[in-house]
Amino acid sequence: MCSNPDLLGSTLRDEWNFTGHVVSDCGAVSNGYEYRQDGIESLENASARAVKAGTDMNCGDAYSTSLSDALLHKLLTADDIDTAITRSLFIRFQLGTFDPKAASTGANPFASISADVVGSNETIALARKAAAESVVLLKNKEDTLPLFSKDAASKYKNIAIVGPAANDSLLLLGNYHGLPATTPSALAADGTMATPLLALQHRLHQTDINVSYAPGMPVIVGDGAWEFGFVSACESLCCKLQ
């Protein structure tokens, strides 16, 4: 992808009229050389092809360690680098990061936004709304959902939650994330971030509904931290959430 001029040039910029900057995945440019993709024989060649194709910024050290040599060996021109730098800096000008920070000048529209908006009740409510509206129900076999009827009574006495993501807060966060803002309602009793399992247990803690859980399978094969008791967890249960 990083060195594909058809996708980054013809499709992205010419056909879709994209005018922003393109950033590589971390290590993606150097991977072109390390795995000898498309006949790439050197890091300089990988970086030069990526820049010329339209990858303006590189997450990693491929550009910083090889573009000077690529330019010296005439694998790309100074104009190619200028184009990538221009695109990369333009978004910063648009965001006002080079403008005076004093709100009184009116130059930077973001300067008056204080840090206390992060994790505020309003932003958390908006994030929750966005998360709820992003859920897509692909299948509802035998009308399993909703778990509760209109009078808030559960249709089930036993519920099994199966899957490694159901009780792994780090897995739910993914990677490339910062520290999430949390409120007491978003935390488990031990102070950890809530997970689907903890949320359901919290919802049902004053009922006689039994909630069983099993990871089912590891995210990474060979991870001895997982227990694979999903068969026993699901035995005799009338509702299984996967």
C-alpha cells in the first residue's frame, strides 16, 4: 500500500480528490524492504518509492534513516520530499498549531478549549452515544435479544458470555490508544475499566440470574494465561452470548 501509486495517487487523489496527507502504519515502509515486497532491495528504495507514491509521513524511522541516502542516490528528488512535507505541514496550519495560542487574538480557534473538557460528563455521554449507535446486530437467533422484557424482567436464568474480548479491557482498547478517561460508573470494583462481562454482572447483581464466562480461545496462540473452559461454561445454559 505505501508504495502503490495507483491507490495513493490515481484513486485517492485523482479519483476521490483527497487533498490531505497520508501516514503509513508503523513499520509499514521498512516492511517493504524487510520482506522484499515488489522487488524492493534496500531501505532507501523502500522509502523513496513510498514518498513518490504518496506516503507523506512514515510512522517509524525508515524516512529519517534513509531518505538522505535515497536523495543522494537519486532515487527521488527534492521536489518529491517538498511535496510530502507540504502536505504534512498543511494540516498543522489548518489546525492552527503554529498560530498564537492566546485566545484573545482569535487566531487559534482551539486555544480557548481547556483540558477539563476531556473526560467531562458531556464528552463521556457523547462517546457512549456514539458507541451504542455503532453497534450492528448481525443475527438474533430465536429472538435471544433483548435479554429483558418490557417490564425489565429477564427471560433467562442462566447467561453464558464466551469470547476473549468480553473481559479484557486492554484488548477492547486495542493499541495506539491513550489513557481513557474514566468515571466511577465506568470502573469495576477493583478500579479497572469496565468490560462487557463486568457491565452485565453489574446490571444483574441484584437478580437471581447466573452469569458464566469463558474466554473460549486465546487471542495469541500459546498464551498460557487463558483457560479454555467454554464448553463447561455453556453446558445447560439457555442463553449464550458470543
